[in-house]
Amino acid sequence: MSIKVALVNDDEVVVRGLDSMLRNYGEHVEVVELNASTPVSAGVDVALYDTFGMGQGNGPTVAALVANPRVSKVAVYTWNFQPWLARDTLTQGVQGYLSKSLKASDLVDALLLVHSGRVVCSPDPGRRPIVGGDWPGREEGLTAREAEVLSMITMGMSNQEIAERTFLSLNSIKSYIRSCYRKIDVDSRTKAVLWGVAHGLRPDRLRIAGSQAQPSVQEEAEPELTA
């Protein structure tokens, strides 16, 4: 059995990494849409929402996916396993709360179970590393969490806004920022934003269908960079 899956995230590197992760399981999973800053437009069996830089699974984007008549089931792909957040997300109508520590084969099995009508919640992975997928800045040594924080800085968010979106403490955000700055060799927020823009840490401007990126009809104006 093959199910149709839409990968939902604003970052091209993230969705392409997930696409690559699932590519060897084509007999079970057909990636029919990679969504970049656009809603799911074709009928899919499961929309897999990657939380990287997007907000958690109990937010309005996931609620819109659940309400979308073109989407049969919704699964959230995350490393945030605070018990209250997992419960809150599942009560929104999400049927999969899946860990980024899952191997590709286990992720596929979970998606098939979600498609069958089962509610699937991965065990808390603790400190186990992310296994599959990709993220901007990985080759430069950034961890997935550091890259996520840096992507939000690049989008112009304050430390407080980042903390609210990730459900991390303000002190944790500051710690991630310091480690980011050391790894990318910058000493200010403005320089970090410039580095992020140069390395793809910004919302994608492309509509991606299948595995081929198609330019949008009209590019959005780039925001003016501020400190």
C-alpha cells in the first residue's frame, strides 16, 4: 500500500531533507507535495508538519491543516515532547505526534498507522539525536535546535518571541544564540541575520511540487534587515 504524503514546512532545505529521507520507501509513501509557504492544494492521505521554525503542533497552522478537506490525516514531526504539549496537539485533531529521533523505516510505519486511523504518539526521545532529514547550517556545525533559533532570528523575531514559539525558556534561547554566534563566528545580531540570509535560513519563496522546485509567479519583496 502506498499513501500520499504532503511535507509541510517553510524551509526548502527542511522539506527536501524529509523528501530524501522517505525516498527509499516509495512502495509505501508517495511524496506528492512539498509545501513552502503555501497551503496544501491537492488531496493527500497524511500531511506531515515539520515544526522546524514553524511553531509547535498546537498552533493555527496545524489547526488549518486539520480543517482542510483535502487533508485526510495530520501528523506533527517534532523534537518537543513536553507531555502537556503532546496532549494539547492531539486534542486539536492531530493523529500523529512523531519524534525526529525515529529512523526512516519507523517514521514510514508510523505514517501508515496514522493513515489507517490509529492515533500514534512516539515515546519521549529524551536526548536522542535527530536521525533523518536536514536543516540549514548543518554543514557549518549547527545543531537542529541552534539552526531553528538562528532561522527565527533571521526572520526578525525577538528572543521573547522565539521562546514563546519554541516553548523554551528565555535563558535557553540566549544560550543557543551564544553557541550559534561562536560556530558561525559573528558577534552581533545584525551579522547573524546576514549570515542566516546568506545560508538559506529564511522562509522559502518557492512552490515545490513532487521533488521539483517551481518558481512562484511573483517573488515577495525581501524584508529590510534590521538589528
